[in-house]
Amino acid sequence: MGSAKMETEVIIEKDEESERPIPSIWRPIFSHIMEAFVEKDYSLVAFRVFAQFLRGQKNR
């Protein structure tokens, strides 16, 4: 039986003094980018999707 892991939600927080974990809302996008790299897909389509996602976040 697999164990379910509860993740604490990490919010977007700017801190120029220290590193922070990747915000929870960005993690699926970074996962897609890494999957593309594993597949040797460097077409930057994932980056364009990420940029569109970020633009949508600013409009909230």
C-alpha cells in the first residue's frame, strides 16, 4: 500500500535575501518543462505555456 503524502501549499513570495521553495501553483508547469527535457524536446513550447500562465496570474 502506498502512503499518501500531504504537501504544504507554498505561496508565491518574493525574497531577495534567501531562496524559497517553488510555489505550489508553479510546480505542474515546471514538471511539464522537465518532462519535455527528458524527452529531448527543447522547442520551448512548455516555456510559452508557462509565460501565458504567468500573465494570467498577474491579471487576477
